[in-house]
Amino acid sequence: MRGFGMSAWGWELLLGIGVATLGTFGSAVTTPGRIAVEAACGLALVLRRSHPVPVAIGVSAASLLGGVPFALPFAAYALAVRVRDSRVLWAVAVPAIAVAAGPGRPEGWPAVAPPRLVVEAAVIVCAPLLLGLYVRTRRDLAEREARGQVERARTEERARLAREMHDVVTHRVSLMVLQAGTLRMRAEAVRGEEVRAVAEQIRATGVQALDELRAVVGVLRAGNPVEAAPLVPQPDLPDLGALVCENRAVGVPVELVVRGEAPELPPPLSRTAYRIVQEALTNARKHAPGASVAVEVDYGPERVGVRVRNTPPRAGRPADPLPGGGSGLLGLRERVALVGGALWAGPTAEGGFEVRAELPVTAVAS
């Protein structure tokens, strides 16, 4: 209705005037008092949205002054739609039904048999009440469904941001810890230039971590262009070379093998494949110090295979205490599921660990 340029109050006023006019000229009783009652009850419908209970009580009470007003069905409908407290609803509706079906009729009204009065009450009050309850139930269901969709969207967004935060913080901070450990071991044995070089690596890694965290926080503030941080490109499969070099720089022997020719991959799939390798390398640094890691990427026409396998930890290389929440592999499974792929992770027969994924190219929209 609002598409016609009239507000809700305008439509209510139009309805009230129409019902008042219909009651005035269509009533079986045309005394001045009856006309005044019909006009007052019709105009009272203007307030049926904001004050449904007083309007319903007033229109029902007016039935005792000269017959059932034409406004009563509209008041009963608004009562059922607007009032959610069932005790209040039926405390008002039952007297209205009793008045509409009451045996005593005002003077001037035609005599009607009792069965007809019951039918009249059902039509005048009960039918609008049931219709209003039905409409309210449908609206409540629609609102609950809308709220459920919003909550699901929020949950999915929180999970996505949690994965991004985990990937950024775990990878970069674990690199910084290993670099700091290297600096600690070399501080007394090497010259100042080498110490400064390792310290510069720590500084550069920290700057990268801050930039990536700022990008993730920028997503949270995307609704405010003033506060939103500039987003940096997210790493994907072409950046694996740099990722391998970062790990080699902190003493992790990593071998990268790429088979096949890389096709034009959808960005979500390419980022997911990169995150799989990143998380596997992070776990190898944390849980298998001194182990060598083999990274394999197999490009096919319809899928991309990713495999990361590390050997058992080297004897005499205890791991530094790096905390872990156990959510890394869970986040990977969520990422892989979103692009329609499959992920396997578990220990190898040699005592190492393997992470393997199959990502279908055709299942992801670009």
C-alpha cells in the first residue's frame, strides 16, 4: 500500500471514514443516536493499530447502545493481530462475542432467532479473530525465519573471520618465535651483522602480521569507510614460493614440487589451497622441530590436489612451547567444505604427519 504514496495512518483514516460511512447509511436503524455511534466507531478504527485493546472494548461496548457496529469485525481483526498476550486477547474477545450473540437486541432491531444470532456472532467477531490469529502466526513465522537467516549469516561470518585471524596470527607469530629463538642461540656466537639480519627478519615478519591483521579488521569495519583499513591482497597459490622461502629462512627444510600447468583458478579455491599449505607448515614448525617437509601441488583439468607431508621430528630438537587451540585443522575442513573439496589429515606410517586435499575447480564460482 505504501507504494501508492500514502502512509499507514492515511490508509487507516481512509478505512475509518469508509466504515463510518457504511455504518451510517447501511444500518437497519437510522436514528440520530445510532448514526452517531456508527460514525464514532468507524473513526475509532484509525487507532486500531496503536491502541487495539481500547478500540475493541469501545466498539464492543457500543453494541449495547444500538446494535452491533459495522466497525466490530475490523476491531476484532486488529485485536488478534496486534495483541500477543492471550489473556488480554480473550478477556476482550469473549465479551465482544457475547455481546454480538446476546439474546437482548436494542429496540428497533428486527427480531432474530437465537441460532441466527450465533451465526451472526461467528461472522462478525469469530471469523475476524481467527483470520487475525492466522495472519499474526504467519508474520511471526516469517520474522523468525528472517532472524534465523540473519543469525546464520552472522555465525558464518564469525567463523570466516576466526579462520582468517587464526591463519594470520598462527603463521606469522610462529615465524617470529622461531626467528627469535635463532637470534637467542646465535647472539653470543655470531657477529653483530648476523644478529641484526635476524632481528630485521623478526621486524619484517611483525610488520607483515600487522598488515594482515589490519586487513582482517578492515573487513569488520567495512561499513565505515573512514575507519576501514586499506585491504591488502590475500595470498593464494602463486605465492607459495614466498611461503616456502619464509620457512627455509627460519631453518625448516621445505621442498616444493608442482605438477601440471596451473589453470585460471577461482580466487576462493586458490586462497584455500594456499591456507592448507600454510597451516600444514605452521603445524610442522610447532610439533615437529627439525623435520623436513615436502609440499606437492598437482594441477588437473577439473581439480587441484595439495599434499603436505613432514618427517618425524629430529632427535635432540625439542619444540619451543607454542600454544595451540586445536582449531587449525577444523578451520581447514571448513574452508575445504566451502569450496566443495575433501581434506584428509593424520599421522604417517613413518611417524610424520600428512595433510592432503582435493579441490574441484568446477565446484567453485569465480
